[in-house]
Amino acid sequence: MLTLPQIKFVLALALCIGIATALVATSKMHKTAASSIGQDDERELENLIPKHVPLAIKVRKEKEPGFKDLNNEAWARDFELEVTNTGDKPIYAFYLMLVTELKWANGDRVVFPIYYGRTE
């Protein structure tokens, strides 16, 4: 059973991550002209989690080429996010917002909430 300070810590961490840290995955859907070297732009994952929050994120290595390919229309199927606890304390819950540059018909961005754990 969790003690009151542990519960407060988990709730504060979840709130801090949910509000103060927005994870923005930048899906560069527009393709720019190739540079003089001949390289095309790639879809990128932009990590906006503050350095003091003990979480690390990355696209799963096996899925990264399909995710980065701008010509891959099924890139969302190739998107797998790895979230790692980099701290020395357990994380019981977190909340991330995945904000893309994709837009709905009304112009709003496509946003995916990511939940882990239990908030109790």
C-alpha cells in the first residue's frame, strides 16, 4: 500500500508530466526540395520533456525507418514509442500528449493522449 507522500509524489509527477511536459511529435508531412547533397527531409520525433523529468523517449529501433520515411503513407503503423524511466524511483503513472502536424478537416491538429499506469 502506498503512503500519503508516495501518492502525492505520483500525482505530482503525473500532473507535472501531463501539464508541464508536452510531447510533440513533429510529423513533417510537407516534403522540401532535396538539398545539394541529395538528402530528403525525414519525419522527426521532437522530445519536449524537461531534462529534470526522469523519462526518456525514442521511436523503437526496428520501426524507425518506416516512421521517418515521408513517402510511407502507413507511417502511423510503424510508430512505436519507447518510454524509459531514467530515474532511480519507480514511476507509477504518466500522461503524455503526442501532438502531430497532421490536421483534421476543420484545421485542428491531430493529438493523441498517451496514458500509463493508474492514477490512484
